[in-house]
Amino acid sequence: MFNKIGIFGKYVGDQCWDNIEALIQFLQSKSKTVFLDDTSCHNFPSQQYNIEIVPRKQLSKKIDLAIVVGGDGTFLDVVRSIVDDEVPILGINLGRLGFLTDISPADMLTKLEEILSGHYQEEQRNLLKVTIYEDDKIIFEERAFNDVVIHKTDSPRMIEFETFVDGRFLNSQRSDGMIISTPTGSTAYALSAGGPILDPDLDAISLVSINPHTMSTRPFVISGDSEVELRPHEECNGTAQIICDGQLTHTISSINRTFVTRNPKYIKMLHPIGHDHFELLRAKLRWGDKL
């Protein structure tokens, strides 16, 4: 089913070329065409394997499976770049937590053999799309797999902003910011800010305030079909940022209007047979550990 496969490495830090090399040898032994991502693998000695290194914007149009060798941060980075070309993705975990990259390097060839034979589980997860306007002009547009955050900059002052859902006024708040999260991102920044854990199958968006000035401000879950609008107050001028997945940042002021909606296309994640999200939560959050 998967014949043209793209390999993506870590987008920051040291690469683990041994794992990527083992993947290449395995895939070529299965007569698969392998491409490497130029953004993360441009230093890989590709000549000995006769592999093409392709710019990321072009790579997702050439492949029918993406394999990420890295941590969850790498996975987030790759998902944003391939989602609109509807390329399925799986992750080899070289990071610490591994909520998204759930295959260990020790098991990767065995699990990949099963997946290439058609034995796998798949799920579709939603992303967010954020659009920032200045007057009627779009000045920033991106996607986020975990969350879109409005956050104060280095100033110790709180920011003030209003939130609208589907054009209806929700609230006005003073806080350090707010996390607009997908169900996938509910176990990331939103969780540390006191937000709820959402099942990844839910079509929902959560709004979690960061250190709100009013104790009555609580996490709020809305439909995935909703449109969230953020309007900074005048006092917010030059002191707030919009951050996507903790990786992409754009500074906003009171003249900007920010809209967050569900991305039109979903990402298809592949897992080995037997993958259980509840088991993953128990392991990663250490539920049931004896103190």
C-alpha cells in the first residue's frame, strides 16, 4: 500500500543517523522508493543509498507515507507541513515523552514490517488553523496540531483581550494568555495549565486560560465546528504573541484580529496493532504509580 516513503529527522538537535540508515536499508530491501526531507536530513550521506533529498514543500506531494524519526516536537513540525496533502504519518520516538511518536527504535523494523503488510490501526485527528488580520489583510496564516496560544511577551504585565465564539461574545479577561487546544494538544501545554484531557476522537476545541486574574475563569470546551476570535484591548499593544505548537510566533497588537478554526483537512496517524490511547495515558502520565 505504501511504496513512496519520506523520512523526516529531528528538526533541532543531534540526528540519529543510525536509525535513519536502518530504516533506509529495510525499506529498500522491500523495494520501496525512499526520499529524505531536506530540512532535517540535508547532512545525511545519501549518495551511498542513491536517495533523493527533497525540499519539504515538495516532499509531501511525492510520498504516500511519512515516517518521523524524532520526538513529539519533530512530529508536530512535520504534521503541519504535510496535512493538506493528506499523507499518513507514523513516528519513531527518539524523544522523552512520546505521546505522538509511539514506536520505539528497538521495535521499529518489526512494527514497520507489519504496517507495510497492511496490519495497523489508523485514526484521523484535527488541526487548528489560525489567521491574523490587520484591517482586512491577512498578515499571518498557519496550522497547529497541539494548540494556538495567545501569550504575553517578556513584560510582567498581564494582557487583556476579548474572546468571541461564532461571533458571540464569550468573555473579557486579564491573564497571562489563553491556550486554544485540539484534543491532541489537551495533554500538552493545556494540561499543565489545568485544562481537561480530551479523547483524541472528539471533534472539540478547548479554551484554557493561563493564570487568569479572576478565579471564576475556567476551562471551556466548544464544538470543533466553532470559530474563535481573539481581540486584544488597547493595553495589549505590542505585548502579546500568537504561538502555534510552541514553534511559530507572531506578535499582535490591538489593531489585529485573530481567528482560530478547525483546519479543513485532518491528519491520518498510523499505529501498530494493539495501540491503546488509555494505556498511553497511563504510561506517560504515570497514573497508578505508587508514591
